[in-house]
Amino acid sequence: MGEICEEHGALVDLEKVPLKYEGLSYTEIWISEAQERMVIIVPPENERKIMKIFSEENVEATIIGTVTDTHRLQLRYQGNEVADLEMEFLHHGVPQITRKAIWQKPVISEPELAPTGNPGKILKQILSSWNVCSKEWVIRQYDHEVQGGSVLKPLVGVENDGPGDAAVVRPVLGSMRGIIISNGTNPKYGLIDPYAMAASAIDEAIRQIIAVGGSLEKIALLDNFCWGNTDKPDRLGSLVLAAQACYDIAKIYGTPFISGKDSLNNEYQIGDTSISIPPTLLISALGVTDDVTRTISMDLKEEGNLLYVIGDTKDELGGSHYLEILGLESAKVPAVDPVKAREIFQAISSATKQRLLRSCHDCSEGGIGVAIAEMCFAGGLGAEIDLSEIPSSDHLNQDDKLLFSESNSRFIAEISPENKEKFEEILRHVPHKKIGIVSAERRLQVTGIKKNLIIDEQIEDLKEAWQKTLRW
């Protein structure tokens, strides 16, 4: 009440607040941080309507006070005045703490990347890595089938064990409207560039909603900051950069932050050594789709269908799983161009509305190589891919960079051949290229820039690599 009534004033009767425990004092009632509560302001003429809505949804709602024109926060308890503060003093009367924030980007020499000689082996290693591997053992412990309203589950595909991009649920079973839930996080980027990390997390969460059939028109975001001791200038500096990225990127995408939380001071001392967690931001995204029948899953659907990559693949391997496996570092963390990304997202959404996509998967950890492998073993089908067709404004001429770059705002899409012209017309203003076809042979075959076969792996072997790390 002190915040939302700052410009006017508020009168609150604390004895009206529902209590979880008996015997709380009025001070405890006012400052309690009990979860799952919120305060809303409703015009008097809408009182009966709003209370009826809450009653129908079995949600407890109580009127505890009124907005006033006193510019004061006035609290009463059982008829006795227990607080009376000027809003001006409450919000601006105490001097704000000033802290120093600094950030120095680490000096990292760019590595010389020689051909690995076995991209298929690298692909399986990335699929087995902790951040990429199957999390089925966690997912199966939770009920994602409440009232049978799920349209797209966390795991998808012919055996219901492939990595879906986002979940779609239908809260009102008689309606075709659905809610899309996704998340994005890239902690490996944070130690190199916290601004780029935050931007990438937002982009990832949003493009997963786009991939399953959502659109930018109806997306809201939540943040979850996990950081070290922000009393230290370098920790605070990285937090400031991440927060700035949240503002910059979300503003251009038109996706407001509606809530969030933080967990700071995740740091402890051992002797003279201070150990902090990596600066990490998890972004959750919530979208609304007006027609759940347009929902798309990421598993390949049919032999002979065409495969496209949408988006620009750049020389951005900083913080990538590929370099981690090689034991190398790069300062080139994937950046986000939100203006161009908006165009890509809108084009994909337009294709979805016209029902042109058979499957769609965002490219994130592990890049194009991992995305296509996941689509193959989720769908039980193979693919023939030509890396020389991948759009790259950096003119990448190395197979491994094209395969494993983790550039943002990219998708792999599957379409029927008869929809080729319509699909390419929708994508005419954004980077895109047909890079292969879906194959009935259960193998992922990738041809390199020099037209040589660089990957020839059975999809069962790729799936085993993905599942074995945390097999439940």
C-alpha cells in the first residue's frame, strides 16, 4: 500500500488482514513477507464484480482499506491509530545509499581453432554435458497433467522424451486459449559479459515461446537474479550491467517485466579467499496464445520435408559448450540485436498463423548441431544437412563454428515442400536458408563447407549421449 498509493495516500485497517497464524501483532502483520499475496486497487463501483470473480476462483480476497487524498500512510488496528507517515517522507525522506559499481571485461586472447577431426564426437559430448543433457528424471517427478489441460508437455516427440522448447497449458478447458511458459539462462556468459548474458537469457526465453506458436504481442517476463556480495564494486558492477540489459532488450521487444526475485550475497569466505557463485540470471517468460491448435512441437515429423535455419550465425563462441569441451576461452559472447530479432520473431509467428510449420526448435546451447540432433532423435527421423548453406554475416568458413556457435535469435524449422514459396516469402526480410531435408534413414548426416561428410551418426547414439548423463 505504501508503494502503490504513493501519489495519493492510504488508510488501512490491519485487523482485516487474513492471518496464517493467530496472535500476530499489528507490527508483524504490516511487515510480514508471507508469500503468494498481492494488493490491488479497485474502484468502489467494481467491488461486487471483483469479489465475485475471486469467489468463483476459490481465491481469498479481503478489503483492507481505501485510497485517500491525504498524501499520508495511515494504519489502524482495532480502531486505534498505530502509524501516520507522510508519503513524501516515507519514499524520499531517508538518504539513499550510494555504492560504487565497477566492471572490467576480462582480457581473453582469442583461440586459434584447428579442425577437431571428429565433429560427431564433439556433438555427443555437448549433448552429454550437464546443461544440455536430458532432465527427464526431474520432470517426471512433477505433475504436468493437472486436469488434463496440457497442450504441449515439457517432453515431446514420438516417445514423449524429447526436449520441448516451452510448455503450453489450457487453464480453461472449454477455451482454445492457452498459456505458454518458458525460460532462458546462460550462466557461462556471465563471467565474460553480464550484459550479454542477460540479453541472451531474455532472447532465449522469448524465442522458445515463438518456437511453439506464440507471438511477441502477448509475452511478459520475470527475472531471477542470483549473485555474489553486491557490497563489492565488481559484483555490483556486473549486476548493474545485467539489469541495464533487461531494460534495454525488454523495451525493444515490448515484453514487460511483471515480477521477479533476487538471491544476492551467494558468497562465502575461506581464509583470505572469497568464493562467489557465477553471476546468473534466469528469465521466465509467460505468453498467451489465442488458438492452441496452432501449437508446434520441436520433433521432426515427416520424411522429405525441408529444413531451414532462420537467423544469422556469427563468430560468437565465447562461453560456448564447444569451447568448454576443448578447454579454450573466447571473449566473443553471443550478442543480441533486438531490432533484427523482432523481425525474425514476427516472421516465425506469421508462418505459424498460416500453419506452414511442421516443427520448430530454437538454437541455444550447442548451436545448430545440437538443435538438429535433438529434433532428429525426438522425432525418430534422420536429417541431411549442408553447412555451406547456413547464413552468416561474419562469413564463417569453419565447419565447427557453423555447427556450434550459439548466436541468438535463431531457429530450425521444418516445412512441407509444397509450402516452400509461401514460407520463403514470409522470411524474405530476415536471414534464412534451406539447409537440408528430413530423412527416413535414422541418421544425422552433415556435409561441411568443402562438401565432405563430417558427421554421420545414428540418432539412437545421439539420444543415448543426451540421456545417459542423468538417466532416471
